[in-house]
Amino acid sequence: MIAWPFFAVVGLLSLPIIRVLYGTQWDVSAPVAQVLCLMGSVAVLATFAGDVMIAHGKVGQATASQLLTQPVRVGAVLAASPFGLTAIAWALVLVECYTVAVTSRRLRAVTEVAFTDVMRAAWKSFLVTLASSIAPAIMMLSFDAGRHAWLEVVLGGAGALIGWLIAILWTGHPAKDHLYQARDWAVLRIRGRPPGPLKPPQ
């Protein structure tokens, strides 16, 4: 719901965001940031796999996953380091793909949930990500990227938020219930009534 749209928007707007935050002297870091956003998009597929294994009492499976992936990560960084930061970033993308493959296999052994099941469950999030990316992509195509950094960040970010909201409502994403709850909580707060804690959707 959040991670893929976030990485997509930051990746598309990496140059203007970096110029707003750090100035033009950091422009060369924009391509690296884009690759790292791709890495993050892959990494979220396995972020909670270890926690799920531990919750099922399979600490050994979680530990084995780490033993199989962390040395590969260190080796990939060392191998790519002579070729620069961009090479290291791409090496990490490949490592995260490997990590997802390893953890997905072990997660299936624990929960009987296959990677294909995860992707089927995430298709609405993929559509939300596409909708969130439209405005930032238009900004990058309409302007000389980074020339009007503040304008690109503001318009691209606002458009991404609007696209995100529309897509969540249109696709019936599970996050829709949380949005409605947050709206009701905010309305009560504005009216001066005790809003009470937010409750998970039934």
C-alpha cells in the first residue's frame, strides 16, 4: 500500500528531490537513488518473512534464510565496489531478488503460501503504484528534469497522492477501510468530540 508507491515516486522524482534537499552538487547521486528505489521495491516482498517464520515457531528456518543471504549480500557489495556506487546498487538489486527467492521457498514450507499467492494478493497494490506514478512521470516528461525542482516535487508529489487515493478507492484496496476510519476519526477530532482509538476493520 505504501512501500511500492513510495519507491516509485521517489525514484521518478529523485533528481528534483535531491536538488531541493542538497543542491545541484549532488545530481550524480540521482541514478544511484533510482536503483536503490528499485532494490527497495524488491526487498519489501521479503521484509516480514523472517517474522512470520518466527511467529510460527520456525526460528531455524529464519536463521537459515539469513545465513544463506547475508554472506551473498556482503560478497556482492565487495565484488561491485571497485566499479562504483551504481554498480553496488545494481548488485544489491540482484541480491534482493535472490533473497526473495530463498525466503519465499522457506516461507512456503512454513505457511504453505507460495510466492505466486503473494503476488496475486498484491495486484491491487501494483495498480495503486501505477496510479501514483502517473503525475511524477508526467512531471519528468514535461519539464527539463530538475530545472524547476520545487515545482516538480510539489506537483509530482501532490499528483501522486491524488492518484494513490483514487486508486485505493477504485480498486477496493484493503487500505480503503483504514482511510474511512481515519476520516471519521479526523471529523470527530475537528468537531471537538473524543475520537477514541482507531479500530482495525472487521
